[in-house]
Amino acid sequence: MDNQYYYNGAISGVGIPYDDIKWFDIEGSPFGLASGFNVIVFGDANNIVDVEGAMAVGGDFYSPRGISVGFERENGQMEIGYSPDLVRFMVGGNTTVMGPLVVVGHVVGNGSFHAAKGSTYLIGKDGMTNQKQELSYLYQANGGSKYWEPADKGNHYLISSYDVPRYIPADRIEADVTGFFRSARESVNAFKQCIQDLPVNGTITDNYHEWILRGNDPVQNVFRIDARPNGLITKGIRAEVPEGSLVIVRIVSGDHAHLQYGVMGEESKANRTLYVFEDAQHIHMEQPSDIWGSILAPQAMFHGHQTGGHVSGSVALGSFAVNANSGFEFHLYPFVGGVVCGSTAPQPPVPTVPSMPAPTPAPAQTLPTTPIPTPPVQPTPRPTPPVQPAPRPTPPVQPAPRPTPPVQPAPRPTPPVQPAPRPTPLPAPRPTPLPAPRPTPPAQTMPAMTCPECPACPETEPEIIPFPVPIPVPVPAEPIECPICPDCKECLITPGVIFGCIWGCDCSKSHEWDIKLYSVCNDCKNLLYCETISRYGCFKFEVPYNACYVLEVCPADKATMCSGCKPKVTLKNIGVANFMLC
């Protein structure tokens, strides 16, 4: 999982509403409703440790460790945020997570469910007075404590599994999860077949270490890489296409595709790049690669590299497997859509012709492949994409996707509420109001680092040699070495900022920690900040540089502590003159 600092802004669209788990297509998107997921796997998956967006697995999911879902990176493309109703972790089979499952959003399971103690889900607020009761109903579990209830954390609710594993059973919300994945697979397969029928309109230059894809279509540029018979992808991929256009790469490899290069694609074009593995049954990542772009391979098993790697884009796979020691991740660069294929494939431009009183029919089959003006009787499209109903199983006109459906009559005892998740392995640090602090010394800036001046290089004087008329002539002399300028090292510390993170406890149990920052003046401690972090998280304080500070990390509930308890703290920036940790 990325060790980044997380933020709280809320958006919709990452995940699907828990009270409307039904599949529908989205025009121009091969991922359909799965565009709301970072990754959708139709079979089994295992050992994924971090998914920045949402995740859906149609089969079983197993992990010997924990997994975080829905936490955007500091420099991520989208700010995910809390939501009252969006599902961001959904499994159609059995779920077994031996470590904590931490999700910013709802969790839905359709089979047996096991997650370690410390599993936590963060649910946004919708303003309804009965939302807490609704969440209690959704996450009630057999054998759970009678004192359990969702915790109100100010701007969100916290669903904790401190007693028994908790999740929303599919039958509790009357969701046909099996039918959802069946319809999703049929739709994605149909759109994939449609893309495979698109004509190639770009060229590929084969260089020593990369394939350069060149196209000039302002809408979409289609390329085809044939890696048969061995399926070896041994070079990088770089596209030179018009700004804003799509890059569609059709890869033909045979049953096994072997990714043997460290970088595939470019970050700047990641959300407009689509890799379609046409015939691969297995995709092997044989280097810990960075794949920038979306992957469409609903028929294939993806084998992650044993030491890690990541895919930045929307992903649809048949199944996923990776070594238990890997740190495989999926980053949220959702595919923008807008693919034109099937009956909506781009047609050759037909020039406008003046109307004629009596048009004479002309045989349509005599049209050449290049666009020419035709009588208005029967403009014939290019022979490549035949005019026919779209190959996707559902009609092209789809019900408009709704980010969060309006309040609907719900069959549950309580009124329908639309909870939505926003995963953060820790509730966002929340500053608490404090008594006015005693005055601290006036803020001063951190002493500026000055670089020594570079000594001047001595000049050479020209030697005058007598000629009939004396003329100054420079004579080559022994080279004079200029003094070496001293290096000026960059200051890596940001003044006035105290920034660090807590990564749990030595006892491996879940604790809440109180983070307190004091200023010290004349042997008096003055409390400046106080934040509470659940299990693990980061803190950041801005203070004057020229003062003395004490940072205390204490358990919020000392009754749960034991002799082996000790917080794991890392300090990433100490930009003050005097600092002490206790």
C-alpha cells in the first residue's frame, strides 16, 4: 500500500450503489458499469494488497495479508472520498482475508466471509436522521456483541469488526450478485469482439527498445501488435497521436503473453490507452512492470510478478493470481470511454451534393474503399465495419447510469438510505477544539542556507611579441585550472512542518492513538494540537520554526494496552529548531 497522506473530498462514481446492484452498459465504454471499478475479475483472485478505486471479484477472493480499497494516492488522478451508498469491495464467492480489510465504502459478499479483527469500513453521511440505524441493520452479524454499533466520526461513520467479521450479505439487500457478474462478462466479451473487428488505422515503428505507435485520427487510433508465436512483449510502448485521442492496442500473442519490459505505455495517456489481449489465456508479468493504461482481457488469467508491480487504469480480467509475498496494486486512472465500433463505427466523410430532381439509383457494391461522393440513395460505409446491430448483448440505448439512485422504496425494515464508502486504512485525522494556547515565541523563519561564492577564475594576460609593428598576440600558455566551486546542497526539510505516520503497534493489535503536540516555554507545556488515529495513519502540523516542541503518542484507551505495546512511528519532516518525541 502506498504510504501517502490521504484527503477527504467526496465524489461519486467509484463503485455502485448497494441498493441497485444491476448491470447495464455504457455507450462507448468496453467496461460498462464496471467503469465504476478500478478492477473487475470474473473468476478467482488472490493476494492483491491495494486497490485505489473499487474492486469486484466474481469468484473467490483470498489474501494471507490485509488489503486496503478506496484510498486515493496523494498525487492520484481522482479524489475518491466518502460516500453513503457506494459499494467498493464486492465478492461473488467466498471471501477470506487473514489480515485487516480496510475499505472506504461498503462491502458486499455473496458467500462465506472472513476478515481479521481490525477490519474497518468508512461510510459517508447522507444527512438522514436514521442512517445509523440503517447501517446497524445492514452490518448486523450473528454472534456479534450486543453493544456493537456504527461509530460516529463527525464527517463519516465507522463500521468496525472488533468482535466478528461484518459485511452486507447479498440476500439482505436482495442483490443478484451472480447475475450481475454473468451479465457483466457477456457485455465485456461482446464489446471486446467489437473492438477486435476495428480496422487498424495507425503505424508501428519498431525501435531497439520500444514500439512507437503513430496515428493521426483525432478520435481513436487503432494498432495491432503480433507477438506470435512466443507471445514475447520485450519492448516498451509509446504513442504519438493527436492530443485527446484514444490509443487502442490490439495484442495477438497466442495462449501465453509474456510481459518482459519494465514500462508499458505513458502516464500522460494512461486514461486514454486501452490494451486488448485478443487471444491470450494467460498474461505473465515477468518484470515488476508499470503498466500505464487499461487492460481488456476478460478471458485471461493475469499472473502478477512475484515482487510486485502495478496497473494504472480500468482492468477486466478472467482471473488474477500473484505470489503471497508480492505487493501488487491497481491505481485509479479510469478509462475515459468514447470507443466507436460496430454500427457506430466512424464512417468515411461523404461530401454534400446538391439535391437532384430525379436521383438515379446506383449499385452500392461498386463503391471503392476510399470515400467519394455518392448519390443520396444509398451512402455505403467502409467495408471493414459492417452495418449491423451492435455486437453487445444489450441494446445501444441504455438507461442512463445514475451515480447514486434517488431514495427508492426499500424492502428492508428501515427507510432506504444510500450509504457510500470512502476507504482509508485510518479515519482521517480530526483536529479537536482546544483551549487557547499560551503565547509562543514569535514565528521565525528557518535560517536560510547560503552557498559559498565561487572564486573567480584568473585571467591570462596576452604576451606581446615584437614585430615590425608591435602587436599584442595571445600566446598559448599552460592551462590555468579554475578553482572548483563548492557544492550547495538542497535543503530537504520543509520549515514549520511536523509530519509523520503511525504504522500500528508492536503487539500487532488494533489501537487508537492520541497524537498531542505541545510547545514548551519556561518549563511550561502548552497543548497546540490533539488528533486521534485508529490503528495507523499520518499526522501533519504547521507551527512556527523557532520554538521548542514535544510530540506525545499515547494510547486512546490504556485499558487495552499490554506490556508489549509500542507504537510504530516514522517522522518524515521535522522543520522546527527544537523537537522531542515521547
